[in-house]
Amino acid sequence: MEDSHVGRNMRSACVFAAARLGFLNEYLPEDRDPVHAWPVIIFVSFLALTALFLGAENQSPRELPKKVYIHPPTASHIRLPDGRNLAYSQQGVPAERARFSMISPHSFLSSRLAGIPGVKESLLEEFGVHLVTYDLPGFGESDPHPSRNLNSTAMDMLGLANAVGIPEKFWVVAHSSGGMHAWAALRYIPSKVAGAVMFAPMVNPYDASMTKEEKQKTWEKWSSKRKFLYILARKFPSFLPYFYSKSFLSGEHGEPENLLFLSLSKKDKALMGKPSFKEFWERNMEESVRQGDSKPFVEEAILQVSSWGFNLAELQAPKNPEGEGLLNWLKSFYSLTEREWTGFTGPIHIWQGSDDRVVPPSTTDFVRRVLPAATVHKLPGEGHFSYFCFCDECHRHIFSTILGTPRGPLDTMAEDQTASDAPTEEITGSHHSGVI
Ligand SMILES: *[C@@H]1O[C@H](CO)[C@@H](O)[C@H](O)[C@H]1NC(C)=O
């Protein structure tokens, strides 16, 4: 604020140029013949500079970009103990008839409209699932939080569970960076969580318990821009709003790859081309940026890369670390198979695509090393979105893996009364196309 408009713009432009040119690194593999490399470098520099100037003018000559539309509100709301409004949606069977309740915190550029993208109401009914999704603070229709952290994120989930009448425990379902909030639930409210279902969950890229090799394997899969943004979030987060204003907060739609600086696998690209996914993505993105403020996104980015206050390794720790002495040594023979754990003791299921370039498989290998009790389901050839989104067989497979044989909703005496419940809210137009 204190410096001049021009100075500020110049500085932002420089940082932006650095980011745009950052992907040059990828065109500089050492083992290539420099004779071939130079024309590429010059060509790419030219493209990058062109993109930069066109971007700066804010007038690209491509076909008219689709504008982001802010929809009339559709969410249900609760008031949390600290007075904030939390927006949520429900799918599947009502809480009182649910055999299983699930809460799904969303990922970075997402909202309550995501949940399990494309999941059929009939499948939720069949397994007796009550699925609750919500907008993180500052996203969608939820009020911002003045000082968000991973404990407050867990407390929000707890408040939501109580408010929507989840009687006991709930499953936490998370995809990608939504995983951060799921880890938080396992850490801060373990006794409320029945189990965790995660799809390519992100871990803190700076997690102290990651070995050098593990870090390297994860970082090398990311585009230079993405690495650059992680570094910015960690070191200079005040620059983030500028980048966001040029991508998902520009008021225009774009390809997910460009909006989020992702590299996508073949299967992911195929999914992005499907009208059902496109419609879902655009509607969900419009909901995510509803408030037009970069602050919640910056908060989220900072949370992802700053110290979480816990390591994943601490989520499930052996209760009695093997002591010294003959007696303990003898005991260990008998208790090999049933070691006792503290912290979160329920199941953790992780699905991971082998061709995921957003949260690469090395991330899940790391999780498995530090959380040996987690069950990892490897998905050959799948990407970051391809298994989790708009795949009926996959959704069925996920539910039967974690919940067993479908047994429908609970049989309650009140079955006839369900019609007199609160008016059914519209969850999303796009989501339910084809579902009655
Ligand atoms: C988390 O937040 C709640 C509610 O503000 C507080 O009571 C609790 O002590 C906090 N827990 C930790 C570990 O900070």
C-alpha cells in the first residue's frame, strides 16, 4: 500500500515473469545436445514473453473466455460456537437413518459441491450413507475465519457433525489437498472419526519426517510453476494474491492445468474432456471463488506448507514403545500381531493412481512408511482425478471396500415421516444430472 502503484506493478510483473519463465528449466535437460536445446530455449522464451505481455494487457486473442458466474446461494447453514456461519450440503440418506456418516472437507480450488464428484444418490442409499460436504472458511458461502489453523479445521468438522445430527463417529473423505484437513481430524478429534478414506492425499511437502529421497521424488514430479508457488507460500506469501488474480480469481474460466499449475496424466486429460466433468469443474470452481477474495486461498496455501504442529508419524504410534529387558523381549513374541496403538486407531484407506502427477505415488509411499497401519490401494495407470471423479464402478468399489456388503439405510420406525423433514436443498445442478 505504501509504495506507488507503478512500483508495485513492476515488482509483481518481475515475479510473474520469473514464474512464467520458470518452466524453461524443464527444457534444459543436461543430456541433450545444446545445438538442439538452443532453438527450443529461444522459441520458448519468445512464447513466454508473448504470453507475459498479452497476460499483462489482459487481452488475449483466444476465443472469448467463459466468465465466472456467481450463482444464487443454495447451501444450508449452521452457526458455529464462535458465531461464524458454516455452509454445508447433504447427500444420501438423512442422518437418523444413516448406517454410515461421512464428512468431506474439500481441496484447494473447490467447495461443498465437490464431495465425491458424480457419486450417485442410489449408491449412497444402497450403502446407507449420509454424506456431508461443507465450504471451508472463506470459500463458497462460509464465513471467513480470522485465524485458521489445523486445530480450528478439526473443530469446524466437529461442530458440523454435531449440528447435522451425526450421532457417533463419521468417516472423513478427502481428495488431494483436502487430505490436509482429514489428517487434522485424525490428529485433533481421533475419537470422533470412524475411518479415513483418502484419494491421493497431500502431505506437507516440508514434512520433517520425510527423507531426502522421498522429498526429491515428490518435488521432481511438479512443474516449476507449482514448485515456485510452494516456495512463495512458504517464504513470500504476500505475492500469492497477484498470481491468484491472474488465474482462478481473474473472473474467467480456464483449463484446470493452467488455473492450478498442474501436470496431468493421460487419464486425467481424458476425464477433463468429458462434458460431465467440465460442467462439474466449472460450477465447483465458481462456488470456490464466490467471495472473490484471495485471503482464504492464501491461508490454505500457507497452511499446506507451514508446520502442521504434528508429523503424520505421530497419528498412530505404538502405545508401549518396546522397552529394554528380558520380559519385554519375551512379551514382544506374543504381541507381534496385536501391537497397541495410540492416537487414531480406526482404518485409513488411501487410493493412489500410479500416474498421478499432482500428488505423485512417492507421497503415498511415504505415508505408508510412517503410518504402517494405513491400507494403500494402488491404481495402475490412474491419475489424480480419474478414479475418484465420475466413475460409478470406482465409487461402488470404494464403498464396498470400506463398508462391506450394502445393507441400505437403517430401518427406523420413522420411515414414513421423512417427507416432513426440512425442504430438500439443491446441492448442485450439475452433480445430479441423470439422477432422480
Ligand atoms: C483446539 O481448539 C479447541 C477449541 O478452541 C481448544 O479447546 C483446544 O484446546 C485446541 N486444541 C489444541 C491441541 O490446540
